[in-house]
Amino acid sequence: MLRRLGLAAAVAVALLASSLSARADDEARDRSRAAFRRGVAQAHEGDYTAARDSFLEAYKLFPHPSILLNVGIARAHTGEWLEAEQDLVHFLADDGGAQPDEILSARAELAQTRNHLGTFRLRVSPDGARAMLDAHPIALIPGGFVDVRTTRGAHELDCEADGYTPTHRAVMVASERAPNVDLTLSPVGAVHATPGEGRHTAGWFLLGGGAMAAGIGLFAGVQAESLAHGYNTPGSGSYQDPSTKARGLVYRTSADIAFLGALALGGTGLYFLLTRPDAPAQASVVVAPGFGGLAGSF
């Protein structure tokens, strides 16, 4: 008898819990619907920030996938391109029986959203380095590249590692796929060459080489002139001497080559010293926004 009473009590408790759970679910669904309708009204008034918050509240109360479509559209209007892409992809992956027009709207909105986004691959050495893009941390892969998804335009990249000099650089994302960024940090205390220092050093080196070649050319020219004078002067010990003529031709040829080399080396050296490399050009892309209409029901 006691066992039967205990079983009956357990069944009663289970039914009560089920009833309370169903009632709580109904209340959550009703509150979610109210927040959803409020978000639609706010969007129609042009207040997409408030609409986004209302849709997020609706999704938190009752996470129906259809709400994500409107969350994504509202976020696209507020310029939250990365979050909008994630919401729309989530909706399309789990539409919960959405209507065909809702799916078409989500795909169109996703295409528009991706016009504002791009990806670049980042690798930072040494292992254990840390990176932040626009003050947001990036999860790096030791020794490998990681895809960084971000909005198009200019960004600030900061990288650091214990015992290494931090580095800061600008990254331009001008298209869907931006150039790779491969950085190697320098140990603290390492000597860094200033921009253009190698070019400046090469200029002086070439200029010095040109001066040396000019000196050799001058010496060879003087020797050639001296031998030519002896060869053409009657009574001199080398007058009309074939060997004197041959030596003179060798010196004259050497002088010509040396002077040409001096001209080439000196000219190149002066070019390196008086000019500087052009700064790399940067491109930017401006895409006019386009948004789909709010849709979805649950």
C-alpha cells in the first residue's frame, strides 16, 4: 500500500513539474514574442540599435533560429558586420523551417554583409607571441598562419612576446582576401637598421668603388701616355719598340675600362644617396550599404 502511495506521489510530482515547465516555456515564448514585435516596430522607426537589443532579448528568452535573421539584419544596419555575418550564417545553417522568402532574404543580406568584410592570414614568431587587432586579441597558432576575419579598411596590429621588442604596424584589408602578414619579433637589445640605412650604405660603398676605379684609370692613363711618348720620340730607348706599343695599348684599354666602371659605380652610388625608395601605395574600397527587409516569424 505504501509503495503504491509513493508511486502515485512520484507521478503527481512529475506531472506538476512538467506542467510548471510547460507554463514557464509558454511564458518565455510570450515574452520573447513581445520583445520580437517591439524590435520590428523599432526597426520600422529606424532605430536599429534598439531593434538589435530587442531581437537579442527575444532570442535569449526563446532561442528560435528565425530570430537570428532579424538580429543579423539589425546588426548590418548598425555596422556590426562580423556579428551580422555570424548571425546570418547561423540562421541559414539552422533555419528551423523558415519560409523560402526568409532564406532568400538571409542569403541576399549575407552577400551584402560580406562586401564589408575581408580576411588576411597572420603568423607571428616566436611561438608564444601575442597579437591584437584594433585592441581585440587574436588567437595565434604556434608556427603557423591563422585566418583573421575583419572589416575592410585600415587596422592597427600590435604584436608582443616576452623578451622581444613589441611591434606595431598598419594592416590594410581592401578586398575579400588581403595579403598575408608574416612577422618575426626581434629580441630585446637587437640592433635595428633604420629605414633606408642599407640603401645609404650601398650608395657610399659604390661611390667609393667609383673613386677607386677612377684612380686606377688615371694611373693607367698616365702610363699609357708615357709609353706613347717614348714610342713616338726619336732617340728614346723605346722608339718604335713593338713591346712598348703593346704595353701602351694594354694601359690605354685598362684606363678606358676603369673610367667606364668609375662612371657606372659613381653614378649608381649617387642615385642611392640622393633618392629614397617609394612608399608602397595603399588602396581603399568604399562599398555602399544595402540591406534586406526584416523578416521571420516564430
